[in-house]
Amino acid sequence: MPNEGELLNNIAQAAGAAEEAVRSVLADAGVTLTRPLPAQRSLVIHRLYVRGEKTGTTEGSDGPFEWDVTLGPGAWAVASTINSAGKSTILWALTWPLRGEPDETYERSDTRRWFHYIRLDAEVATVPVSFRLNLQNGTLREAALLTADRTEQLAALPTDAEAGSGVRIVETVDNQDAYAALVSRFMLQRLALPPLHVFSATPGATEEDGARDGSVQTHGWPAYFSVIALASGSDSVLFGRTAFGQLPTRYMQVFLDVPFTAEVMGADVSAKENLQASRHAARRATADAAVRTQQWQPLHDELARAQSRLDSIRSTRPDLPARLREAQESTRALLPLQRQLARAQDAYERARQARIQDERSLRRASESAAARTLFAALDPHSCPRCETDISENRRQREAQQHRCAVCASPLHIESVDDDDRQELLDALQHRLTASRSAENSADSAMKSLKRALSQAEALADQATAAAEHEQGYADYLADLRAAETEVARLKGALEVVSKLGDQTPADDETERILSAAKATLNKIATDATRELFDELNAEIITLARQLGITNLKSVKLDLAGRVNALKSDNTRTTPFRRLGPGERLRLRIAVVVSLIRVGRRHGIHSHPGLLVIDSPADVEIVKGDVQTLFDELRSLGEDEGVQIILATARDEIWETFPADKIFAGADRTHLY
């Protein structure tokens, strides 16, 4: 068989693609080109314990019950001499923990509610495990998966105990869906079984280019379990619930270690999904083109109208920003004028006070000799020590009582002649004239600044009024934004509509790669399957005849999962579904047993080695063939190391099976 590199090269050449592209596409599809190592799957049941309470029986057997049995490799029988003794229900209790969900094949609606607790100890790929189910009215309320280092550690646990030396709880769940998911995940991982994917067309979907839309269906552990717990004779499908997608053949291929079985299915599913995506894209492109035809012209006309409205709004745009700038600038121009006026007013006030003081000084000098002497020397306005202003009262006291206005000490007044007096008065008059001139100058400057400030304020008021007037058009901005938004929206819509229906030519490289991978891997799987099926067909014929189908001339398993049985003198094959119920069940047994035998002759141990069969000899079989059937099943268990658990009401079971391999009630009637 080609190695991984050779397969990669073969697929790349067949698809006309680069190896890197092939590697990427196959990785996305979950398809590996590495052949897995030969599987060593094993599943052995060691103990089944059930507990509950029977109610509503007609034979007076109501009451609590327990059923606790120990098993191992080889053939075992759950037997009674009557029907409705609980045989199928025991198989139902045995398969539920292993399958993850109840099997309708063995379920009896009137007895399910009797069971309160189910415990099943087993080895899964040599790992000791214990499944625990707590039930209420036949519904799972709690379940646990336990494991241990050795099977003896689990066996040492009493009935429903979950704690012991070396025992660990893997996981607990509280509903049926969670338990089914737990068991499926655990079994697929421990037994290295790949999920099988099938693309299933949706019922009623329209066919297009020879294909219909659908979805991927995943078949996991419960589907594989159909090759372990065999369906009854009434089931018309060889294995599983459906023959769609060649699933019965796929199960056999997996259990015969046929290479790339899951990879072929994965490539096929991915290719069909890719084709479906391409059909959907083409469908959308067609619909989009129709939408473009309907919507382009109306959108184009609406955009022209919106653009015209936007242009009209822009043409009436007020100069609000300029007005606001003018108002701000004119307002800022007031600040320096206001500062200058404040300084001028301060200077004017100082000049006025100086003029008033000079007038007073001249008046006092003219009124008293003391004042004349004083003013001849000094006329301070404040104390030279602490700078406190000299009050008018002190000045009057100085003039009238001749006490210093500064320190209040007596003044020594000397006589002053007329010339000195006139000189003093002239000096004071000169000062007064100067102070009056300074006051007039300050007053003129102040009035000039007031006029300038008044003019500036008038300009600022005008600018502010103009800005306020322009703000009367504030709705302009809202109208402008709305018009711009509408134009942008219509442009975007028109651009989208213009691209509708413009489908970029799809690169079918992915499709080519997946198709090439499927063809390449399928040839390898098909060649290996045909070789094994040739040997398997011969084994099936021999065993089926031994199991009581004496008129079977030949079978020819094909890749579609058909048995193609040829019976008696018929020239045409009989489909499996057309066989009688007893023939279907015994042929199903023959196929599985032959699969195990042929596989082991080739060193293949892919089937877990467990078979559960309900009533294999109850229909369409003669007495001698019944014993032959039981002998063959017992021999298979002893010779091949396969664990077989069957349920039967035939008396021949006590003649062919050792007593310690038969589980029955005390009187060979009711089991519990």
C-alpha cells in the first residue's frame, strides 16, 4: 500500500494541485493519509447486577428483586422454559450501560419501570470500568462511570458501592442525554473507533445538477453497537438502523481493519458539502441578479434627486463661522481699551486729588502765619514714619492751635515778612496751576478713551448681533447633515446593488482535491475489502448452513452492504430484507461470526469480541438445527475467545451449554 507521501503525490497529480494545497484541504476535511496502527479492540463483561421491584404481575411474583451474575469470555445463556420470563429485559439491562441508551430491540415497556438500579462491570480495551445507573420509573436520574487499576478491585465492591481501593469515579451525569454522550465519547476513544459521516439529502429537497441539498449525519458508538448486540429477526437491515451510505459495509470494513474507511467517507461528505455551497452561491447570484435588475434604476434616480437637494442646500450656506469670528475678535478688542481707560481714570483721579490738595494748601497759606511758616517748609500728606494719612482735623488744629499736624507738638512760629509770604503764595499758586493743567490733561485722555471704548463696544454689539442673526439659520446644519447622509446611503446601496449577481468564478480546486482523495483512498479500501469479502463469503455459507439455513447456496457481500443470498434453485439473488425473520437473524449471526474468524486468521482483532443475541432459535428452525446452532455459538466462544450472551426459551440450551454458563430462575421459569 502506498505510504503517506506517495498518496499525497498521487492525489495532487489527480487533482492538478500542489501538494501543500492538498494537505491543507484534507486537513480542513479531517482526512488523514496516515494509516492507523492495527486496532486491538476488546470488550468483556464481568458482572451484571440489577435491583428493582416487580409490580402488576398476574402470576403473583410481585415484590423486590435482585439479579447478580458474574461472567467472562465464552458463551453464556440467559434461559427459561417459558416466554415472558424476563430474558429480553435482562439483555435490555445489560446493553443499556454499554450502548449508552436503551435498545428498543430488547426493551419491554411494561417491565422497564421495575428497575431501580443497574450495575455493569466490564473491561474496555483492557481497562476495568463499571457503569452505574440509578433509575426512577424506568428513567435515568443519575449515572456514573468508574474505573480501577484491576478488575478485582471493582469485583470487590458490594452491589451499589462506588468507593474502594484503587477505584476512581471518572464522571457522573444526571440525565439520559449526558449519559449517552459520556458512553459514546468513552467507547469511541477507548476502542479507537472513528465516527462515520454520511451526507443525507433533505426529504423533499429539489434535485439540482443531479444532487439535492442535505446535511451531514454522524453515526457513532450506538451504530457500531449494532454489530455487537444483534438486531432481531424482524429487522430488515443487516446492521444498524439504516443501509444508507453503505453503512453496513462500513461497519464491517472498520471491524476488518480496512484502511481509510472513515477517510473515504469524510472526503465524500466534504466534497458534497463543497458542491452544496457552490450551488447555494450560484443560487444567490441568480437571485441577486434579479434584485439588481429591479432595484438599480430606482436607486439611481433617487440618488440623483438626493444629490440635487444637497447641492441646493450647500448653495444657501450662511457665513456663520465668519460672523462668529468677527464677534469674537471685536469682543477681544475691548479688553485693551478697557484696561487703558481704567489706567486713565486712575491717573485722572490722582491728578484731581493733587489739584484739590494744592488749592487747600494755598488757602491755608493765605489764612494764617502758622500755615505760611509751615508751607514754607513742608506740607506732608502722611506721616513720614508709618505713612498714615494726615486728617483734616489735625491740619485745622495745626493752623488754629499751632500744633504740628504730624506729631501734635507745639510749633514755634517766627514772624514772616511780606516778601517771604508773597514768595510762598506765588509758589503755591504755581503748583496749583500745574496740578490743574495735569488734571485737565488726564480728563481729556480719559474722555478720549471713553469715546474709543464706546465705539469699540458699538462695533462688538454689531458683530454679536450679526452672528446672532446668522444663527437664525441653525437648521441649515441639520438639513446639510441629513442630505449628506442620504446621498452616502444611496451611493452605498447603489454600489451593493451594482455588484449583485457578479459571481466570482469559483475555483473548483477544493472539489477536485476531495474527489481525487476519495477516489484514491476508496480504491485502496475497495481492493482490501474485496479480498476479505471473498474469504468472508465462503465462511458465511458454511456457518449459515450449520445454523439452519440449509437451502442457502451462496452469498456475495458487496460494497453496498447487500448480502445477495442465492437460495435453492433460484437463479436470482434474494435481498436480505426478503429473507424470513429466522433466516435474517441466523444469517446476521453468521456474518458477524465469520467476520471475527476471518479477521483473526489475518491477525485482525478489530471486532471487540462481544456478541449479544436475543432468541436466535425461536423462529423457523427445526429441533436438530437448534442444537447445532447452540453448539456453534458455544464453540465460537470457547475456540475464538469471543464472549457471547444469548437469551433463549429453547430446552436444547440445557443440553448444549454447561450448567455454570446458564443463568436461569430457580424453576427454569422466571429469572427474577
